[in-house]
Amino acid sequence: MRQFLKYVLATIVGLAAFGFLCFVGVAIFIGATVNSSKGPKQTTANSVLELKLNDPLNERGREGRFGGLGGGGSTGLVELKEAINRAKGDDDIKGILLNLGIVQGGMASLEEVRNALLDFKKSGKFVVAYHEIASEKSFYLSSMANEIYLNPQGTLEFNGLSTEVMFYKRLFEKAGIEPYIFRVGSFKSAVEPFFRENFSDSARYQTVSFLNSINGYMIGEVAKTRGIAPARLKVISDSMLVHNAPDALRLKLVTKIGYFDEVQDYMRGKLGVAKDKKPSLVSLSDYVDNGDAEARASSTRNNRIAVIYAEGDIVTGKGSDDNIGSTKFAEAIRKARLDEKVKAVVLRINSPGGSSLASDIIYREVLLTKKVKPIIASMSDVAASGGYYIAMACDTIVAHPNTITGSIGVFGVLPNIQPLLADKLGITVDRVTTGKFSDLPTITRPLTDFEKRTLQEEVNRIYADFTSKAALGRHMPVERLRRLASGRVWSGLEAKNNGLVDVLGDYQEALNIAAARAHLKADDYYVQRLPRQKSALEGFISMFSDDDAAKTRAIKAELGPLYPAYAQYQQLMQMRGVQARLPYSLDIQ
């Protein structure tokens, strides 16, 4: 009996301790949430806004775990640009410090931030950059600064852009997986990792083309702000003449070699602060508005422009925070169409595509919206294949010169894992069917020639539908559209030249076009952002209720830098149905 009571007492103490820890954790979380809901902190006069940009740059920001108390968050492009714009007119903010390392963002997103910083400089305020290690992207972002400091032992990367692709042919051969490939278009190379060991000639050709287009644009913009001829910058880049800080200074890519304390001395001089005083730095998280004001204003304004953020893979169903679920986004577009206060819509797209079915569901809602109010597509880093599909019915398509777009084509993949089961695992499969094709589609036996033809014909049908709708949206003969299609990827600049996009510009340009089409003045409307994001409390609860999210976090922690390769492999293996997707996974470095 004594032993029993001891165990009961230990259990009660354990439960009490656990309950106390949960209470403390929730109290801390609620405290952080309450503090974040108060909006930006009061800025001290004579301050500098410090931008570190350590987290990935997404269209809309997400707090890290525990309401920002842990990692895993991201910086929102929209919040970042709004903070820079607000700082431009804020008398308390005298300048911006770019304290940058390895910036994680796409080329078009960085272009938007860079343009916002250039606009900030028009106020007469200063921008100073400090690098210990400057990647190509972080240098591009900071190349517009008044002063660029590089640590004496630091490095600066300026040797051009590249992208690499993993091919899984040998892996599948070793595993005993036979992929059946169904595609349309000589450039539809999304499935090449399944059956090749390297780029096809057409895939290499298109990649060289759009990568050089983006690189050329970047060099041109750096030339403008650094006062160096583009041809000279091209030589510096192609010959990799920059190896260390003295090289960067000699070639005028940076203005100063110095430590952070010397950057502080520079800011003291600009602020008129004594040498023994620390410059007042304001972090982005302390300066940015958390959006509560948006919700209040949204409820009182009669004229709105709805901005619908479509970021990630396009999937059927509701989807998640990391992708574009057809159900959720069709509902968001429908809500904007039926809301009388919404006078125009901007569809902000950052997607490599995905399910052709899901893309068509969203396309239908765009088409219906176009009939009753203006809807403008704003392409971010990538709007390709399915990402282009959901844009092509819009009144106007706006893209950055360095947006990756096009890839108008479809494909399907069906693996046969019978060799894996039989030869590697010793598993055999038998079946009973009511008809000759009752088990189709199947992954446990080879396909017959008839079945292959049937599946290819379905892919052909979807491609014909895709290109016909694209030709209708672009007001061009379908024959011409298909010459531009075939799955080929284009830069935004290339796409503008061949008629796949209408205007080269950023998000603000798209917003201005939408306002003009709706006959709204700049101060006569409010921006309403859709779909609604989870609150901090909802995000906290979902951490414990979402098993998939918990598994993903655990795998990321275990694999570390190898996680992107794992994620790409999982993506390839989980494709369902016919896909309208960008060729492979493009990560420009």
C-alpha cells in the first residue's frame, strides 16, 4: 500500500509540475503576443533603422515559434517595404543600416527591397551597409548604399549567377523504381531528374538564356549605383577578380574596409552623436506595424483593393500556410469578387506551379472576377507553369525583369515500383479486378502500351486546354502561343519582349494599375490582404495539432543543410495527377 501511495504521489507531483510548466509557457507566449499586438514601439529621436534580414524573405512574414520567441520565422516583403517607406517620412529615423550576411530571397523580391531603399535615399537620408560576408544577393541589395563597409577579413562574392539540379536516375535504378513519363513540349524538363543524369540540350539552352538575362539586368543596376561601366563589371564578374576585401575596395565594389565599430563612427558623424555615445538602432521587428491597424481601417473603408497572396506550390484542397490550396484561394478570390467594397484585385504570385487541376480551379475564379472588376497579376520571384496559369486570365500581367515565368506545359509521372518490391524487398503482388483496367493507375506493375498511350493522350488534352486558354488571355493565335510555350522558361524581360507579360514593374506598379482601372485615387482606397493569416495564438496551437508540421521541423533539424535535397526528392515522389510545374527546382545563387 505504501508503494502504491508513493507512485500516486509521484504522479500527482509530476502532473502538477507539468501543469506549472505549461502555465508558465503559455503565460510567456501570451505576454509576447500581447506585446506584439501593441504595434511598433516608440522610436527614439535621431535613430537608425537596422535591417539584418537573416530570415528567409517571403511575400508575407511569419513569426517564429512561440510567437517570435524561437526560430523558424520569415521576413515579410510587404512589411519590410512598408517599414522602409514609413522610415522615409519619419523625422526620428535619420538613416538605414544594412547589416547583411547571407540574404535568403529571390531576385525579384530583392529588387523590390532595393527599389524601396533607393526611394528612401530620395529623402536625403543615408543608407550605410556593413558586410562580414557578402553573398552575391546581399551585395546586390547593398550596392545602392551611400557607404559600403566590408570587414578587413571578409569576403565578397561577385562572380555571376548559377543554379544546380539534382538528378535521380541512378537512385531510381538502384532502388528498383521505373518512372513512366508523360509530357508535352520540348522544354518541359521538370521530369528530367527522373530519367536523365544531366540537363538536356533544350533545358540547358533555356536555363542559360534566362539566367544570363537576370544576371545582365543585375549588372546593369549595380553599374548605375556604383558608377562602374557594365562592361567592366562583367569582366570583374566573369573573371572572378574579387577574392578579398582589398580586391573589393580596389575595384570600387565597396567604399570602405572597416570593422563594425567604424560603421558606428560613420553613423555617429551622420547623427551628430558624441563618440562616447552609442548610435540608437531600431530593429525591423520593433519598427514594423503588426497589421492591427489594417484590420481596423479595412472595416471602415468603402473602397478597397484586395491583394491576394499566392505563394508556394499549387495543390488541390485547402492546402497549408506554405502552399496554394485551390479551395482556399478560390474562396479568397470569390470573396473579393462578391465584396462590393472591393473595387479591384491584385493577384500577387510567387509560385513554381503544381497541380494542373488546382491551377484550373483558381483560373476559373480569376476569369469570373475579370468580368465584374479589374484583376491585375503581380509576378514576384517566380510565376511559372501553374503560376502562369492562374495569372493568364488577368486584365494585365506585371512582372519584374528578373521574374522567372512561362514554362507553359504539363507533365505526368507514374512510378512502377514492382522491381523494388520483388528484387529488393522480396515482396510480390497479385490482384483481382472486375475489368481489364480496373487497377489503373497502379504503381505495382508495368503499364501496357495502350495504358501509356491513354495517359499520354490525357496529358496532351490538358496541354491543349492550357495553351488555348493562355492564347485567349494573351490575345494571340494559339499557334504562336504554343511556339512560346513547349514548357520553356523565360525571364520577365524575355517574357515582356515575347508578349507573355504586359508591363515590367513591381508590386506597387500593379497596385497603381488596379487603382487606375477602378478609377480610384491614391488616397481613396485601402489595401485588404487575403487569405487571412493565422493569428499568433492560432499558430501556437497549430504547433501541437499539426503532426505534419512537427515532423517537418524534426526532419529539418536532423538533416540541416541536406534538407533541401530531401525536400526536393519528396516533392518529386508526391506529385499527384497531371502537373503544371516549373522544370525541376530552381534556386539561383
